[in-house]
Amino acid sequence: MILFLLQIVTMRYLFIFIFCFSLFGCKKHVVDDSPIESNWLLPLIKGNVSLNDLTQLEGKSFQYQISPDDIGMPANLVVSSPDLEIDFLGPFAIPTQEIIKYLKVDSIEVGMNIHNLFPVNFKSGFTVTLRSSKDTTATNNILFSSTFSNALQSNGKDSILLNITDVTINDSVYFFIEHLRIDAFTNVVFNESIPIEFFINKVRLNEVALFSNQSIDLSDTVAFEPGDLSSAYNSGNSAISDSSVSGYFNFYTDNGMPIYSRMQMVFMKDAERKDSVFENSFILDGASVDGAGNTTNVVSRKNSVNLRKSKLKNIEKSNKIVYSFSINTNGYTVPYVVISKNNLLGLQIVSDLKLIINPFKF
């Protein structure tokens, strides 16, 4: 999980000139020394890109269909048949990322919705089986199996929801409908297919293995309310100019994951790009691994971003930030690298802002 740790935003004001100026008995002016609001910094720490995003499974649903041909019936013709029994329907592939070798899952919540649009009835007792391969003769590839205890009438609907724990999922996942028995029927027409929705609500990962020399792009968008940074450097205030506002974002990273990444944060006003945090993408080097692909060290790095007033004002106009990560495992000599839930990528953001005020402009 990517952790964003925000330290205190520090503001340094040079008021010595204002102090000396007042000692000479000049007319007193009200100086707006209100700090620059730090609310606009909050979107930087609201992103949510984690190992679950590598799988692209959590929160996803997949649509499938069973056609008349799948049960040996012609479409749009009048047909009759005695009782039917079909051992397997499938495989229905659940897509995963090519970069994944395997997933060790602490828990996964899955479900299926089915709407029987065939003009026939399904007897009770048919099962849905999730397998890690297409082999229907094996038993060691079964991740779970659930039986529908009720008959499914024509135009009827049914669903299942299961929580599965402690399973290993390889780079391919398939589900099958097995032992489907159909009541005898006479003079019916199959003119529709059966829609099936397979969905995954939650995934809790223990370990992920990624093939070497592969890549994947991830992104996350966070909306926020535009804010007033401060009247202290309002564009109409000539006491504070662009050149007098300076500072830096200092990004400190500790990468304990065996992945390389290019990171960018783009501020948007609806569909319009306003500015980005980095002039060029922030490159994170991957941790070293041993012969088994496990992490052996943590790679630390610092990157500083110059904060011009124009950049701050662009950020103020924005209402969302788009995080983008281009992740790869290039350069590793082992066949795959392993990321456990204890491997973290720590990102610490520290801002150092300096505001110089010209008292003669007040």
C-alpha cells in the first residue's frame, strides 16, 4: 500500500524590514500576515493506489452469456427434448493482468447473478465452480464451488455471494457452471441468451508475484473543493510579487517494493489540465531482490519541486488531482519478483515555503 505522510507545512516570513520601518514613525499600515492556507495540500495525500490495483480485480464485474448453442439447442427454431444433463458450461475466463504470476489471497468476496431467459427450467443442484485452470478433471485447481439449492424457473433470477479465504490464484482464473440439469420441454423456441454477471467485491492480498520485464499503468483521480490560498498573495496585491514567493515540495521516498515507477500528479479543472506537481515524472527505483525474488533492501530518494506563485495559483483553480503511476519490473534477472503486504512504498511530503513581503508597497 502506498503511504502518503504529510508533515507540517512551514511558512517563513521576513518581517524585519516591517519592524524597522515602523520604528521610524511612518504611517502605520495594516499588513496582511495571514499564512498561506495549507488546505490545497490535502489532495496530495488522498490518493488510493495499492497492490489491489495491480490485479485490477477488486470492485470489478464481468459479463458473460450462455447461448442456446452452448446446451446443444438451435436458436429461433421450435424444438423439443427429454431431460438434459450438461456436465460443464465454460470455461468463462476472468481477465487478470499479464504481469501477474500468482496472487496469495487472504480473503476474496465473489458473487454471481444469473437470469434464466431460456424457455426451460433448471433443476436444483447445479454448481458454479471457480478454477485456476481449464482442467475440469482436476480437483486441486478448484478455488471454490457453490451449489444452487433451488430450481431456476424460466425467466427466473438467482444469485450467490461467497467469501473465500486463504487461496492462491495463478495468472489465469476461470469459472464453470457444472452439473446443469434441464427439465424436459416440448415445442419451445430459444431466441435469447442467458446473461451472467460475475463480480468481485473485495480482495485482501497477502502476496503478489510479478513477472520480470513487464509493465502496467495505474491511475487514481481524487476530487476536491477549490480553495482560497490566501489574500496574502492575491494577484491584485502588489506587495507580494511572483518573484517574492518561493519554496519547495520535498518528496522523500523509501521504496521497499521490487518495482520501478514513474509518478506524476496532475491538477485539473474538470477536463482542463492546470498544472502538474513535477515538471517531469518522478522516477522511483525498485528495491533489490534475492534469488527467490524477495526484497533485500529499501531504496531511498529525495526529489524537490520548486513552488512558484504561478503554480500555486494554478493549483488553487483546480478541483481534482489525477495520480498516474507507470510501474515496471524491468531489469530484474530473476523470473519474477515477490511483493508481500509488508513491503511498503513510503512517500513523505514536506513543504518549505518562504514569503518575502515588501513593506514599502503597503
